[in-house]
Amino acid sequence: MQTDTTRTPEEGPVALDEGPTLRRRRLAAELKKCREEAGFTQEAVSRQFEWHSAKVTRIENARVPVTPRDVNDLLTLYGVADSDYRDALMTLSRLARQRGWWTDYKDVMRPGNFVGMEADASSAKVWEPIVLPGLLQSEAYMRALIDTGRSHDPQEANDRRVELRKTRQRRLTGASPLNFWAIVDEAVVRRLIGGPEVMREQWQRLIDAAQLPNVTLQVLPYDAGQHAFLGGSVALLEFPDVAHLDVVYLEGLAGDYYEEQPAEVKRYRVEFERLSTRALTEEESVGMIKRLLDDL
């Protein structure tokens, strides 16, 4: 089935059925390119419109939505005359302001917009050294984690966190499933979360998920030694047809960090692929999990 698109002269099709997060990031990249080609600094643009000094930065980092009026004013300032290109960006600005399904869960989400980017991504490469990736967790496993880490929160809030995670998991199935490649430390699959019965169900879920054609699961054994990702979990989100918008997400107790510079994203991709060569193969990884299940 073909996708309805609006075409821009230089960047190709802008899909109308993609999510608002990716639309906002496409728009931000285009506006930044137009500003740079026109020779304006972010500070000069802010002074021109008497905006807060950080507004242009937030627009170009896709941290805030931008109104169609602001887009029109910016394109006029930048001297963009191509009517088709202007119309395409105006359309994109309107679509980017639509609500994503995840906005209903803003009250229980971490700061940032990882869930929105994940919803728009075509593939995700994930390294997890502590717990299983959220997209592969059974409900009992995720409840054990959430109830422990959020023991002082209302049960209703924790139930909504579980609901959010289960909704995210739908990306692994359906019409356009996410290509999901997870490498997890051996300690992750061995750590008993929630007790033996919870782990029995969780291990079976991993075995089942590994059979999906769009899921790759590898276990990094203890004897793999040191590697570049010892610092914590890593998620590399990749987007269809717009590699320059790929992003690396690093989650930590001190705060989350998004790396969007193409050279740095490429470095993380290379390190992830290098790590995969040191991990057990898919067949060996599933074999290890099956043995854990049989021995429980």
C-alpha cells in the first residue's frame, strides 16, 4: 500500500502517516538547514522576533512544537521562496502538533520523549546490563520492577506505567512491526525478578519473542570481558529514510541523555555491532534461556 506524501524539493517525501514526534524532528531539521543557508545565527533570529533567547534552540532541537505562523515567519526571514517547499513545511508543522497516543501517559513517563520517538522508529538496537528491555518484559516481571522502584507511588499510577509499557510492546507485532535487536548481559537473564514463577513466565516470553522475524535477542556471556557499553543501557533508534534523525538514548539515575550528532550515532552503531560479535548467537542465547527454564 502506498503512503500519501508531500514532496519537498531536496529531502524527498514527507510521509503524512508518520507520528508527530518524527514530523517535529523532520521540521526542526529543515528549519535549521534553512537558517544556516540564510546565514543567521540562532541569537539573531531570536532578536529579530523578540523571542526568548532559547526559543530557536528548542525549536531546532524539536523540544517544543512550532506554530504554522512561526514557520511562515521563519521561512520569510530566511528568504525561502519555493512555494511547494513552504507549503510542505507548513503542512508538516500542522501535522507535528497532533497528539500521539502516549500523551495520555505524560503523568507517568520519564522526562523527554523517548516513547514518542520509539513509536515512530523503524528499528531499535538496545543494550541492557541490568534488567530486560521493556518491550520484552512479561506483565508480572514489569509489575515486580515498577512496584519495587515506585513503592511509594499510588497503585493507580503504577498500573498506568504497566499499561504504558504493554502498549509500547505492540510495536513488535502488527502491520509495521519495529525491527528490534536486543543484546542483554548474562546477569540480566539470570537475575530473579519477582521470584521463580515470574521468571518462568518471563523466560518463556523471551523464547517466544525470539521467534518473531523482526526480533533479534543475544546474551552477552560473563566471559566476554570489558566493552564500550559498560557505563549503562543504550538504545539506538533508527528512522525510515531519514538516517540523519537517528538518535541514541542513554538512560541513567542522574538523568537521561539524547545523542543526535550523526558522527556520534554512527560510533554507537559501530560499537553495538562490535558487541554483537562477542555475544552468543541467537540460537545459543535461546538455548541458554531454555536451560535456565528447565533447571528452575
